[in-house]
Amino acid sequence: MHSNEVLRIVDWVESHDACYQINGGWAVDALVGRQTRPHRDLDLFIDADVVPSLLSWLRSRGYAVETDELPARVELRDGRLRVDVHPMTLDAAGNGTQWDDHGTAIYSHPAAARTTGSIDGHQVCVASAARLRELHEGYPPRDVDHHDLALLNDL
């Protein structure tokens, strides 16, 4: 997933006034202020109310659903481009909650854990370094996770 496509998606999201945050490797690189490694996908956490329109727009651009685990997440792919969309229900304060298909809250995404980063000089909303560290817990780290955690520790 290259930065130009990330920014096209962010532009669409922002033009729809949707609350979002980028997580994963692109969030780490946005906090660092430059791309430090290739990225398999864009991890996009977004207001659940906008997800149907976002999915329709992505499909119109050639993306197809590859993994459907809604309501928790849906991954779309267009060749080498991948977007992992994570719907979150927002409360009045902008705190997000991700749900599983049994109606159980599986993750919370506090508004206070969002900050600003930069991709190719464009400001984007990302999870904070502390939140990104938390999201790396609970699974065996891959090489890219070690890379990202080292960058987060240097911030």
C-alpha cells in the first residue's frame, strides 16, 4: 500500500466529515513523519455510520472484499492495494467502540488516544504512540512489529 493511495482514502474520509484514525504501520510512520518500511495495507478505524459509503466508493475504484468479519472488520483488496476497515461506533465524546458479531465490545478507541501525524507532508489522524504500543500486545510480534515498536520507543 503506497502513500498516494493512503492519502486518497484519507481525503475521501475527510471530505465526508467522518471521524477516523489510522492504526498499524502507517500510523507509526505518520508519527515518525516519514515512511520507514513498505506497508501491506492501511488499517483504517472509522465511524461505522460512514462504512457503507466508504465500501461503495472503494468498490467503485476496483477494490473487492477479501475478508469479511463485519461488524469487527472488513478487508478489501485491489491487486497489491489493501484496506483493512474497522468500523467503530462513536459516543457523544468521540470515543469509538468496535463490536463483534455477538454484540460484544471487543476494542475501545478513546478519542484521547488520537493525535496527528504526517504522511507525505499531509496531516492525518492516527492513534497515539502509547495506544499503538498497546495494540501490539496480545500476539507474537512479527519482524514489522519489532521494527514499529523500536520506532515508537524512539519517539
